[in-house]
Amino acid sequence: MSQISIITPVLNGIRFIEFCVKNVISQQCPDCEHIILDGGSTDGTVDLVRSYAEKYSHISWLSEKDRGQADAMNKGIAMTNSSILGVLNADDFYQPDILDRIVARFKTLKEPALLVGNCNVWDDHEKIVEINKPSKLKIVDLMMGWTINPYPTNPSQYFYHKSLHDKIGMYDSEEHYSLDIDFLTRAVQQANVTYVDEVWGNYRKIRGTKTMMDLESGQCVPRFKAVLEKYRKQLSLPSRVEIAFKRTYHKLF
């Protein structure tokens, strides 16, 4: 049985899916399983994934209509018996040789753990424009919003125990844009969270991707704020007071 499963949801991702598959192969991690969930692609993605799955036994895949990215990820989680999970979108990629190190780190962590690193953010010109370093990961810190406290920008930079879903539930299949934020906001309240100041993930913030189109539409920030507000209301009164105080302080200074 594999110790870590990497879950990749994809729909018509022929532009990047081969790079993604090769990126996981290049990790040469014997304890890794790569589960690819295709939502019914019509651009050649399925044929490409099938060809690699026939050559590499660590690749499992499923192609069928789904209710979106979160639904696909939940299907992938149900398919695996691995104790550690990571999510790698088809257009993102890992730094070289990190998966073995991730598996080793989890041997020292109390379950359920959430392990978070840094992430390079790339633009359309294949240049790194930012290194996301989300060092403050308590729920009160995350409630401050990304303009005050960096939020993990991409799932390629974090990994967690599958058992965390027993405490917080699965990915919200009704949430199609802010599913990562929704997951993390729940996760940090139940997981044993560890931040490591190393770059693990790479996120392409480029035109044509779902996230970039959401940003360009002007809907991304309102969605983000709505998720934070939903969970802020569920916090204890002392936590809500602390958040209000910190927000006021940052506005003043």
C-alpha cells in the first residue's frame, strides 16, 4: 500500500496534464500513488492519461462526468487507502524530490496533521512573481484575509492525513471556486498544523485557468470574504473579538 496519494482533478487539461504526470513520475517516490480524476475531457486528456497508466503502475485514473472539482477530489480520496494526501492540479507542479521528504516528515507528526510549505507563483511569461509563505496558520490569523496575512495559495504546497476528513468532512462539492479556502479554514481548526519554510509547490497564475478567470471577473475576492465570514460566525466570542481587534489595528496602522 502506498503511503501518500497525489490526487489530480482535470477537465480538458491537455495543455499541462502530461507535465503534471511527468512531474510526479520524476519524484521517484516508491511510496507514492497518483490518482487522476478526469471529468469527461474531450481534448485528448483521457488518451494521454491512459497511455501513462499503462506504463506506470503507480497511476490510477477514472474518467466520468462529475459535479465539479471538489466532487472529483472526493472520488479520489475514496479510491485510496494511503494515510497521506496531496492535491496537485493539472497545471501545477512540485519542486524536485519533495515527496520522499514529505513522507519522512509525516512519520514524526501527530495524526491528523496538516503540513504546509511555501509556493512559487508563476506568471504567463514563466517567471516567478511571488513566493507564498503562509507562516501564520491559526484560525484567527487566517480570518485576517490575504492582504494582511498570507493564506496558502495553492494545494501543491500542503499535505495532510486522510483521517483529517473524518473530523472535518469532505471537500464541499457545492463550492466550485473557493474549495481550497473552505477546506483550509476547517482544517486548521482540527489538525495538528506544522509550517515549514521551504518551497514545495508551484502555481501557474496564468490566463485561461479557472482561478485566473475568477480573479479577472472580480468575483474571487467576494467569494473569499464570504467563506471567511461563514466560518467567523461559528467561532467563539473571544476569537471573534480578537479578530475584530486585529482588523481594526491593521486599518489604523
